[in-house]
Amino acid sequence: MNKTDPNGAFRDAIVASKRLLRAQIPDLKDRFDRLTEEIAQEVSDVKAQRDRGECPVPEVDFSALAQVSDAQKDTIRRRGCVVVRGVFEPQQINEWNDDIAQYLTDVKYLERMASKRGIDQYFSALASSRPQIYSVYWSKPQMQARQSEDLATTRQWLNRLWQYTHDGQPVFNPDQELTYVDRVRQRQPGDATLGLSPHVDGGSIERWIDPGYRQVYRHIYGGDLAAYSAFDAAFRTETREIPSPAVCRMFRTFQGWTALTRQGAGDGTLNVLPIVKAIPWMLLRALQDDVADDDLCGAQAGRAMVVNPQYHSLLLDAYGPIPTVEPGDTVWWHADMIHGVEDAHQGKGYSNVIYIGAAPDCEKNRVFSDLQRAAFETGASSPDFAAEDYELGLSARATPADLTPLGRRQMGYAD
Ligand SMILES: [Fe+2]
């Protein structure tokens, strides 16, 4: 076994899973061809839209959420992403943006990062070594944004785009969030260090080898291909991810962020591949005859699942920027949505965000919420990320006393 190969420990499981899946999909070749045709059509639709100067990412206004038509909702489900505009007042956002900058100073982030990583302080002050994503979890602006009533309304609306019951039982409660605590991005103009190539979070090889994930994709791996819906929550809360800093332990209906500054194409921000069924296509792609028995088109355990140009070039024409967003707009993408971050920030202003996704109340999320709440009380880093612990002992951080009743429920407090 090759020790440097992340799939080393999983080789037998990969081979066995591929054998099992191939055996249970007798029409594999035909099924893959049908899905390929469907995806090729989607790619060409998205590309045509971009060529016309339109953005394929749907948009809705926070103030008009209740009036969004079924047709618009279907478009959002097909594209797997949506910009919800105007969730927060720009003035509030500007205050938070300034307060987060101050908080990073109070934390002495750059100095402490340098000493933690054994880097000379002189070099730590150089622009090229400044981080662009900051591992702070408990600033007051982050906490205030998470417990905003308007954001709760937005996430309730997003959660309700899903089919959240299965066999008459609720899979999750769409109306109650459990906060998933994440970090902040402060990306400075000219930065070229942060680029992330197109990928999907929430597990890679698990989508083939984990029994929970195989159930999520049960209509892809056999049965009626047309019955598959990326918004069917059944079994989504029963997946088991290989532990890794790259994998979120909560079930999120949508990943997301709140814009703290204006940002659009060229500003070092998010790109998306707005075809939510691209992942099922990638799943069947790996089962084709030209892929080795122990290979899943390059998917690696414990890493984000990447679009591999060798196998997935069909998809790449659909990949491109989100629309320009203003402070207080929010951006959301489905857990199966391929996305990335532009390599270079060529714009003039900082592109800053607070990462806040939508993680509804369910058993899987409650288990993690308990661990997270313990970290909140001490000021430790979120247990889903490296234990950098910048905020331990910092008086400026948010504490339980800063939580509203909604914030308490979202952090999993019993009352
Ligand atoms: Fe990601």
C-alpha cells in the first residue's frame, strides 16, 4: 500500500463498491449515455445564456421571497444555486465589515498565525503571506449575522425548496436552523493565493463507497433515472463522511455566504457550475469501462471532489462567475453543486464575506451542534476545523450572553 496515496486504505472498498454498483445497474452504458445527453443539453443552455451576457445563476429579492413562483423555484432547483438579494441593510453590513477587521486586529491574528506556523514575523507582515480566509468563528458580527431573523427567514425558504419528508417521516425540520459555524473571507485586491479549482464539498469517494450516499443516489445507481431529485432529502442525513478538515460534518441544504463588500467576476470571488445533476453524471462516469477498477476518476479520500479535465471536460463550458453582489446580498449553492474560487483578485476593493450556510435541525446536525456549542463556550476553534484557537481567552468574542432566543435555539441550547 502506498502511504502517500489518500485512497490507499480504501482501495478494497473502492474496487468492491464499483463491482457492486456495476452489477446492480444492468443498463449502465445506456443509462450513462442518456444522462450524458441531458447534461450536454444543460451545459449548452448555460453556455448560451452566458454568451448572451446573461447570468445563469437565478436571483430573488429577500422582500419578495413569498412571491417566488413555482417556475422560478424549479429553475433554482435545476441550477442548484441562487442569489438572495438584500437580506441585510448595507449600513449594518458596513459596520460588521469594519468590526471584523478590528476583531482580527484584537485577536492579533497575523502575529499569532506567524508564531503558530513558525514563520518569521517580518515575513508575516508581507502581503503575499497574509491569509485570505481567517479561522475566526466567534466574533460578534458573525454571531449577529447567524442569529438574524431575516437570515432565518431566508434559510427557511431555502430549506423548503427541498423534499424534507420521506415515507411520511420528517428528514429534517426546514423551519429550525442549527448554526454551522464557519469562517470569514477578507480577500485583498491583487491576491493570487486563494484560487480553488472546481470542486464539490461534503465527501468524495464516499459518494460511491458509503451505503448512506449510495441510498441518496439510489435512482442513479439503478431504478428510474428520471425519479432522481437532488432536492430529495431522503438519506442525505445518513451519510458518513471520512473524517477530514476538508469535509463538513453537518448536513447543509445549501452552502452559502453573506457579502460584506461588492464583488463580481474578476474580484476573486465564487464561480459555479450551475447544473445540479452534474454530480450524478460524474458518479456514472467513474463506472465506465475506461476507468480502472480502483479509480473513481481521480476522486481522493479526505479531499474535495474535483472536476477532472481528463474525464469531466464536458462540464467545464458551464463553469463561470456568479452575478455581481452588493453588501447584504447572500449567495447559496446546493450541497452537490460544483463551485470554485477565482485564482486572482483583479478588482480594486476587498472581497469580503461571512460564510453562513443553511443547516436545518436533524439528528445528524444535533450531534455536531453539541460539540460546536462546547467550543463556543470556551472560545476554541470550531471542531470541524484545525484547532488554531485564536479566540481562546479573547474578551471581544461573542459569548452565550450575546445570543438572542433565536440564536440560542440555533446553537442547540435546550431552552
Ligand atoms: Fe467548497
